[in-house]
Amino acid sequence: MKKYIGCDLGGTNLRAAIIDVESGQVLHHLSEPTLAREGHAAVMDRMAELFLRLIDLSGLPKQEIGGIGIGVPGVLDLDKGETVFLPNLPGTWPNVPLRDTIQNKTGLPTALLNDVRSITFGEWMFGAGKGVDTVAVLAIGTGIGGGLVIDNKLHLGIGGTGGELGHMVINFNGPRCGCGNHGCLEAYASGPAIAAMGMKAVSQGLTTRIGTLCEYDLNRITPELIAQAAHAGDLIAQEIFDLAGFYLGVAASSLCAGIGPRRIIIAGGVANAGDLLFKPMEKTMREKVGVMPVEQVEIVPALLGNDAGVIGTALWARQHYS
């Protein structure tokens, strides 16, 4: 049985792994800095070298590698195999022929997929969504990415753009989002949005441990620090997570009405807040859905951690080239 390479193209690091796609096991992995400021041509050279070095490290003959899957943080043209807009990489990579470039440099068939759709695929097959026919994934970090599996199939929509759940509008009079729209979920419940609520509380002089923990340096306020204050009993910090969870619950209620997921999986660094976020999210979701059996919908944390993306992209490559 052939093995497949999965890769996360991150703004900071490139991470590649050889995956046993029958079990989801990570067999070998390597990581190195992306150095994205050097431009897309240099990054693609570095990626190809990383893949070939990984194969050498594994000791596997190259012919036992069935293909490469690359998870990309942004908008893709899946038909052309090109990047369209990668907001977190310098130059944003418009119309870069990533698929064909890597194929030519490595001699291996290559497939692209959005990074959170990759996480979604990995979690569905071998993680928190295993055994369930319909799931939604919300990856909460610097932004909020998303992905859907509907009736046992990864949902891609037009050109792979389906599943941008962080850009569901939950308040059309809301603040501007990084996408240019107003009132997106991401503007309310992403890591920076949660941190901004903590900054506001401290700058307003509210009585909260958040200020003490950051030594009144607002730049040090993060969701992790706010969670630390909340776990210590700080009411303001708890209210911040209650509000973020409320907004997530509003979005979850729309997902329930729209696709009837059996599980909503929360991934990303902010998910480490656990019940601080999950309980208000679940409470709001259950209160705001009356048209389907919402009591059967589970909200669960992701299980695969940093491996979800590389597992998912390897599975995606297998789906294309097995």
C-alpha cells in the first residue's frame, strides 16, 4: 500500500509528513521555517527540497510514495492548481502555479486543498468526526477557518470555497472583518477578537486579573492569558468567553438549521479554553434552534492536534491519485 505526503504551508513553518493513509499514522515528519518573505518561488523550492529530503529520511523508495497533498492557508483555484489569495503570506500569492511547480520539481503527483478543509478531512476520517456522516469544523485562531463534511463527502463548493464558516455574517451591522465584510463570526470570536475584549476591559479600568497578569502591557493580552484569569475566577474574563461562546453558538445554530451536523468540531489554539468557550456555545445553540433535533448535535474538541492538516492533505492526495 502506497504512502502519501501531507504538507502544511504555514506563514511561519512548512511541515511535511509521510502518512499511512489506511490508519492515519504519521510515519515520518520534518519541519522548517517557511521564510515567506523571500517570495513564492523560493518557498516552492524549499518545499520541494523538504519533500525529497523527507523521502530520503524515511528510507522508502520514491515509487512507494503515491503523491503529495498541500494544505494552503487561503483561496485556491483547485481546477488550475493555483493559489489565488493567501492573506498571511507576503505578496498574497496571486495565480501562483503551486501544484504544477511541486509536481515538476519532485516528480510526484500533487493536490492542493485549503488548510482548514484539510483539518476537516483529517478529523473526519481519523479524529473527532470519525464514524459520523455530517460534521462542521471551526478552527479558531488568528482567524476562524471552517470546513464541512456532508453525507460522508468533503464539501468544497465553487472552486473549493465552500466551508468558510468564519465568514458567516452573524450581525450585518457589525464591525469590519479582515475579509472586507461587516459582522462576520471571525470579527467576534477569533483569537484577536477575544484578546481585544480583554484589552478594552483593562484600558477601561475594570477590576480584573487580566491587567495584573499582563503587567498592564496590553500587547501581552492573549486568549490564553484571559483563560488563565477566567480559570482563577475572574468574572470579567469569564464574561469575555461567555460572549465569544455566545457568538459561536449563534453561528452553530445556523449550521444546525442549514446542514444538520451530527458534530461540530472546534479546532485551533483558542479551543484550549475548553468549557469556558464550549458551554456558552452549546447553551446558545440549543436555545436558538427549533427546527431540527438540536439535542442530538455534539460540540466536541478536535483530537488530532497539529497532525490533522498533514493527515487530511495526505488523504486528499490519495483520493486523487490512488
